Amino acid sequence: MLGIPKSRLSRRIAELETRLNASLLQRTTRKLSLTAVGERYLQHCQAMLLAGRVISTPRDLASLPVLGAIEADRMVHYDLVHSSGERCEVAIEARLAIDDFPIRKNAALSGLGLTMLPMMNCRQELADGRLIQLLPDWSLPGGHLQAAYTQRRGMLPAVRAWIDHISSAFTHDLHGHE
């Protein structure tokens, strides 16, 4: 996933833990998670990563690790519009190529890089400071979402409820409501 053999990555983490004289990861047979020290160290590293860097245009993103959906050229493409109307398209090599928003959010929360997420998928993390918004004056160009379904007659109530829910969620998200 990161382009590094698992054995080398494990060795480097162990060396870092030895140098820091602290355990950064809680290891079980089923998963890895950060210790409290590991969490603080990760936040410190993230702050250091952005320290001294001015991220004022989409082109500045090229110097940061990116997580996202790749296109045929194996790059993440961001086509962004400034509040003034200026457009900018950038193509960046992905550190992690993934379409799934929840996985990308978790990867960003783990400090693997930056990603673009729908506001409804990260509003809470932005509010509590676990994620930060880069380039707040830039956004995706407007678009349309269409749901295609068969005629209403014979439609399952669950399908109707799902369509109503999605429509309501997107309407609320567009207007900034919870």
C-alpha cells in the first residue's frame, strides 16, 4: 500500500520506538492502533509537515502526500474553483489510491496524507479539530446527482425511503445544515 515491504516498515517503526524510548503502536493479533504517545507523536509530525509551508493554491498540494481516486494516468486529479471564479486543475501522484470515502477519511485521520471528502463525511472531524480544511476558498465545481429508478407504481417502500433520505441528506448538506 505504501510501496514499502511490511518487514522494512515494521523494522523502521521498531527503530523509531527504540530511539524515542516509547511504544507508538498497540499491537494485537487482529489490529494495530496508536498508543497515547503514538497519537501525540503523530500530531507533532503532522504539524511539522505543514510548518513553514504555505498552502495557498491547489498547486501547493503537490508537495504533500495525497489520498484519493486515481484516473487512467494513475494520478489524483483536482479540478477546483476559487471563490473569485478562478479555476485550477492539478494532478498529483497518490500515496494511497482509493475510492472509498470512509477509508480515505480514516487514512487522513491516521496522518497518511490529505484527501478531498464531501463535507457530510467529515463535518464532525473538522469541528473537533481532528481534520483541518486546506484551501477553504477553493471548492469543486457544482454538479448534479441523479437517481434513476423504475416507475413509482410497484416501488418497494424501502427504495422510496432511501431516495427520500438521500435527497434530504444532500439538500441539508448543500445548505450547511446538520
